[in-house]
Amino acid sequence: MTVDLGLPGLPRTPVRRRTRPIHVGSVAVGGGAPVSVQTMTTTLTADVDAALQQIAEVTAAGCDIVRVAVPSQDDADALPAIVAKSKLPVIADIHFQPRYVFAAIDAGCAAVRVNPGNIRKFDDRVGDIAKAAASAGVPIRIGVNAGSLDPRLLAKYGKATPEALVESALWECSLFEEHGFTDLKIAVKHHDPLTMIAANRLLADACDYPLHLGVTEAGPAFQGAVKSAVALGILLGEGIGDTIRVSLSAPPVEQVKAGCHILSSLGLRPRKLEIVSCPGCGRLQVDIHRLASRVEAAFDGFPHPLRIAVMGCVVNGPGESREADLGVSCGNGKGQIFRQGRVIATVPEHKIVETLLDEALRLTGELDSQDAPAQPEEAS
């Protein structure tokens, strides 16, 4: 079903940076493929049922790729069961112990993330890792974080500067390139958006590997979402970035929702249901914040990409409501309900949410009927 959101023509998305393509399981990354959304489970990987439950939740929220931590042998032993039952490609996140890299490849993980800066004797194991990954067709993500930068580069630069992060990433890629392995993806992350932006710009100019974007340790939900939206929005707007994670101190589902919203706001992912609501002012005769929250809750999980306007006064209310698929313009304890540009009802304030939901179901039902193929007539 296609719904006209009543939106003005959007500017064309920026020309994407050209990268070599890789495949993380069934998901193409780079090479012009759509920007994918990732998250990471917060359960113990060894608890297979808990991990799979969380993977199912992020799948429903729109996640494309999921990462699981593998800090112990028990976690490594759980990987085959998780990979077999996950609907998403699973990336194994490996630190400190290189033997878990081989366990993840053997388990059928779609990719492996390594941070060479904190893997013991990593330089001596690159050849073996490259050989195993190439044989299994498993890409490697080189992850460089400010908090785990190679000590040699910290000594050289004094701190995790953009240049230090990029030099680390490219040096680590060169270790694999020496063994003929180039099925790589790079992530350079920092908690400071400006440092992260600068590092990824430098990296985009220096190589053609696909890039995974994220502001690491971005913070609690509100602060982290703002920092991530700023950094990712700037880079994606410049055509830089092939896959993203919004690293909030919040459940993985919230990270996924934030990532999907960032991409849809940039025209890089189809829009879902959108609520347009006013910020409030002294003209209001309704608690617009409460009303908008009630509408948002009522439409949580609504499967159709409608645009719904929730407006509080006669200044912008009627105009915004007419431009939306559905809308309400409130005043004096009542709400005028708009549907596709015309007023269809005036209802008491306590019936606004119920009426909007009823009209949304009616509207999408009609559109579904219009999109349904015509049934052949039965022969008499």
C-alpha cells in the first residue's frame, strides 16, 4: 500500500561515497547498498533464549544487523544456536582473545568485529584470521574506539585524535591486506561528535572501505540521540557512511528506533508513521504535550506510513492538519478532525485520539482495497 504523506518534494539525497561492497550475511553493505541499522544485544550471549528474544524485538523494530558480545568460552559455545535461529545476520564482537574469532567463524557468524588495539598478540594472528575468514566468506570489521586505541598510537599522538583513530584503522587494515584479505569494514568511534566526524571524513578520503558510523558511549537516551543525530546526520548528508549504530544507554530497541528515524529523516529509508505536533504556546486551550503523547502511544506500531498532525490552536493548526493524511486542530475543549485536507468532524477533546485511530484504520483499509488486484469474474 502506498500512502501520500502530503509532503513537499524532498531534495535529492547526497551522492553516496563510492566504496567496495561487502556482504554481512544477507545484508549488502557499501557499494551503493542502502544504509543499514545495527544494534548490539545487552543480554549474556551464553543465555541463548534471552539473546534470541532481544534479537526478535530489534528485528520487529527495523534492525538489519545485530551484534553479540563474546567475552567468554560459554558465549562462544552459544553462537551456533543463536546464528541458527536469528532472523538477522549476527556479528560476533571479539576482544582480548583471538581464539574466539575462529569460534565465531566456525559458528557461522555473518561477520566478526575485532579491535586490534586490545587483542593480545594480534599482529601474530592476522594471517590465520585472514585465512579462516576468507575460507568461510566472512568479512571482518575493524573497530577503533577512543577508549581502546593501540598504546603505540596513544604515545605518538598523546590522545585519541582524529588522526590517531584513522592511522590505527588504516594500519590494522594493512595487516590484513598483506595477506590478500580486503573483505573489511571500518568503524572509528569517539564520544565527541566533532572528533568522530573529523575522523570519518579523513577516513573516507583515505580509503574505499565501507564505513560503520556511530558516536560511541553517546550517553543517556535524550543526550545520546541528539549527539548521534548530529554526527550521523552530518556525515550521511555528505554521503559518508554505509551502516550505523546509535549507541544509547537505553534498550537496543530504542537504539534501533533512533537509527531508523535518522535515516528516514534524511530520505535514506522509507518513512514510517510520522506525528507532526506543535511545541505549545500561550494561545493553547488544550494540553498539547499530553495529547501528542496519547496519540503517539495509540499509534505505536501502526504499520502504515501516515502523517498525523496534532495541533493546538488556529494559527498553524488548520493548515498543518490539512497538509497531513489525518489531523486535529484543537480549541475550546474540542478538536476539528481533518482527513486528506478537509474537515470531517468536530469532536470533544476526550474523543480526539479514538477518532483519529478510527479514521486511520478506515483510511488505510480503503487504500488497501484500492491497491488490491481485481478479482476475475466467475463464469456464469
